[in-house]
Amino acid sequence: MFNKSRMRNTSILYILFTSSCYFHDKIRFLPYTISPSGPSILFPKEESNRHIHELNDFNQVSILELRPLMKENGKLHQDHFRLSYNEKFFAFDQIIDGKRLLRISDLAQSLSYSINIRSDEKELATSRSDRNIVYSGNLNWSNVSEEFTFISSANRHQFKIYIGNIYGHYDYVSANVAKEDFVSWHPTSSEFVYTSSSSGNGDLYIYNSKNRQHERLTHSPNPDFAAKWTPTGRSIVYTSGDSNNHNIMILNRKDGKWSKGIPLIQSQHDEIYPSISPSGSRIAFFKRSQNSNQWDLYHTKYSQATPHIYKPELIEKNTLVGRNNNIAWSPDSKYIFFISAKTKYARPIYVYDLDKNISYPLNTSNRMNRDLRISPSGILSFCSQFGPWDRIYLAKTNLKPVKYRNPNEPIY
């Protein structure tokens, strides 16, 4: 007999890639009213040719199985796939007829809905049909609860941050008429850092979803954005700069008070979009090549105990830069996944081995890829072209899963 309660408590990624468990026939059909043509099949048996085996070298990261998130044949785009912290829920953006919607679901066939905020501003009701098109997307899950944030242009067509939960409740974070973006949730609390233009410039703020309080962190003359928490939750690494140059900065919190921004990585060339390893010992980022518009991928060691300007090491030249995580760390912090931009008609996924200091391509059989993510269970998700459309793919790898840490336990 099918046990729904057992399924709800089972890891989403175990469900995705289990082929012999007793509820297999149930999980093949996702609870989607998402597909306009009917239920979607996640892992149909007839697509066995999608399995990829590249285990000749057991010391390399390999893909064991590759599947599309959904079997969709309609004229639509999908991207920005995100798993909740407990891997029971997932969300992604879907674009149909120029409208970007958020899709949220679980695998227990008990929850599936979309977020499509309609603008009710009277001044937007003009003869132009595109004025009422609202963008809603870029969902990010909390690390300790089933809350999430997303970006929507419903409020006077300014991009605002909304906060919601899996039960369908959501509201915007601030009533200010200001652009907001670049959310990063604290690893162990209900706080998140974001960028807002409410000060007239792009500054960093913290919002606490429990007490609904805002705190301004930076007062820089230059825009501050793409902030990320360190795994300890005691520091924030971010990008700061003007139109001529950007650097990687860090803020530290001690006894409830925040320091001023300290340069962490800086040079005469742009450094942007820092990505911190799960161990907290390294930072990867993009750096503009000298006398070129291409972006190179670098990494550097990092220690919060002795923060200073670090000398970066080159990983790969000419990589695909992107705000939506075109850098992905393996759960054990030994590998960095990125996308090469060396060829015009392909964007292959590469893996960099930090111990061996080598990079090698990952065989996905997909040419144009972007938006990389890796779950603690070692599941790689990415967006790839399917004909003229973008689709989400999930890949089971041979990476060792990392057990979820109790948010109430100390990190060190």
C-alpha cells in the first residue's frame, strides 16, 4: 500500500533517483498541474538512453544518470531550479508567452502551485499590452525553514523582494519604492542579506523574517551586491565597485555589531560574484581578463581568523559569468563546477579538482548549459537548451552525499 506520510519524509533526491523502491510507479508521475498538456514524467523507462556512464576513472567526478526535470513538449522555458534545505520541496521559473511564473511543488503529490502576481497599479493600466506583464522568479529557500524569497516586478514595476512559504502566503519585504535583489539566506537563522537602492545607491541590508526588522550594513559610494554568507554565519562576502572596477569585500559581525567593508580580493581588473566553499576555506570568483571582455575563473584560500587581501589562483580562462550560480561547489569542497565559454556554439560543464589542480569536461550530452547548482546529496542541476527552449536537467553524480547539519548545532 502506498504510504504518503513515508514519502513526505523521504529525501527528494532519494525519490528522484530510486528505481526499485516499492512506490516507484507513484513517483514517475509528478503532481503537476504545471504541465499544460497533463502530468509530467520525471524518469520514464523508455528514456534509458539518457543514462550516461563515464566511470573509466573512479577518481573523477562522473554522471551516473541524467534526466530532464519534466517531459515537456510545449513552447516554454524553464530555469532557476532550487531545492529546499530539507530537499522535500523544489521550485523553478517557467516562462510561457513572455510571462515568467514561479512553480513550487513537492513529491508527495500534496502540493503544487504557481505564483503569478498581478499588478493592480492603476497607473499601469495603459494601452500598451506589455505594461501589465509581471516578472516573478529567482526563488531562494531559507536554510532553516520552508520560507523562501523571490523577486517580482508587480509593485510599480520595480523589482522587489517578496517573502513567502510553501503554504502559499507571501508579501513584499519593504514598502519602499526601490529596486531590491541578490538575496542570500543566513546558514542557521531566519535572516537574509540583500541589495536595495532605497538609499539612492546599491547598499547591503539584512532582513529578519521573525521580527520583520531591517538593518543597513553598508554606506558605500559604490554599489554593493552579490553578497554571500560564510558558512559560520559571522561574515558576508560581496562585490563592490563602480563602472570602472569591482572588488571582493568582506563584512564581519562581532557581538552583534558589523564592521566596515574590508577589501578581500582587489586588483586593477573587475572581480565579481564570490562563491564560498561549503567548508568556508576557499572563495571562487570571476575576474575580467586584461584587455579583454572575457571572464576568467579564480579561487583563493580564505581564513576568517586572519582576513587580508589574498592572492588568487587561476582555474580557467574564458568562462561563463552569471549571477545565478555559474559556480557550484561539491558538497565536500574538493571540486568546483563551472561553464566554459571558449567556443561560440557550446557551453560545456567542467569540473576543477582542487587537489590535482586540473580541469576536465563533464559529459552531459547538452551543448548550451548554465545555472549550475549542486545539492548536499551530490545532485547536479543545470539549465540547458532543448531545441529553441530552455529546460532543467538533473544529474546523479558519484559525489559522496553530505549529511544535512542540524541548523541548531554549531558549525565548528
